[in-house]
Amino acid sequence: MAEPTLGLRERKKVKTRLAIKAEAFQLFQKHGYEATTVEQIAEATEISPSTFFRYFPTKESVLIENQYPIEIVERFDQQPEKLGLVDAMHAAVTEIFAELPSDELAALRKRNQLIMSTPDLRAAYMEHLFGLMTMIASKAARRSNGSEDSLEIRTFAWVMQGVLTAASTQWTENSDITIIEAFDRAFAVIAEISVRK
């Protein structure tokens, strides 16, 4: 079934959101995150500051809001039911990042580097991860017919969040490893731990 085509208004909103993110990132790289203001981002994008805040609630949300976590959770939910929870998550992240072109991966690495090197952004990102953990728990509960409030599901969600964060950090800091290799190694650690007696 084909996805519905976006109308003109929706396409303009998407275009504006992407433009804000692109201009903001250029300014962050040029002047530093702390020294860049919302007013500067708005001016570079040729919008008003009030329009900026209709798209992003805060300056840091331009970087923190990221489509990939949501896509990972959705792809996790779409995996064959025969896959266990860990294997389904591994398959989901592999599919998502194997599909990304090299320029998009390069942009993602630079974004991650900026977040990791900026204390305010790191703190905001950690808050963002709590929301991602909640989404993982909800989908894991559905797949396993469990409760997202149970210790088992919460543990799985936090472990998966840790795996995704550890692999992403390793890839961001080391240019000699691909993001797929980082995820494979992180999931291999989980597999090794699970079979230890």
C-alpha cells in the first residue's frame, strides 16, 4: 500500500524544519553551540524567532530531536514475531543504518560529536533517552504479551537503550569502525553475557 502523498502545506513544513536544522548546525559548528542564538538561527533561515519556536521548543531540541530512534522502535515492532526481543532490536538497527547513505551517516556522526562535547546538550540528550526507553518498553510489551510496567520489560528496554547508546558512542568516537560493526559488537556482548553460567 503506497504511503499518502504530503500536501503542499505539509511539504513546506518539512522543508522549513529541515532548513532550520541545517542552518542551526552550520552556525553551531562555526560559532559554537553556546554562542549561537535562536535569533541568529532564525535570521539564517529567513524566519522569525516565533516561527522557530513553532518547530522546535528549545535551541537544543534542534539537535536532540532525531528521527532515527523513532524509526528504530517502529522497525523493531515490524520484525517477524518469531524473533526474540533482542534479535528483533538487532535486526531493526541493522536495517535502519544499512539503508543510510554515507553523507547522512557523516552528518549524524558530526551531530553526535557536538552533543557529546557540549554539557548542556548531553544533559538534554539523556532526558531524551528516557522517552526512547518508554517507546521501546511499549513495543516490547506488545511483542511479548507482557506489561510495559513490569521489571522484565523495563530491564529489556534499558538494556537495549544502553546497547544503542554504547554502540553509537563507540562509532562516533572511532572512525575505524562502521556503525553496523559497532552495533554487531555491542549485541554480541549481550549474547555472550546471556549464555554465561
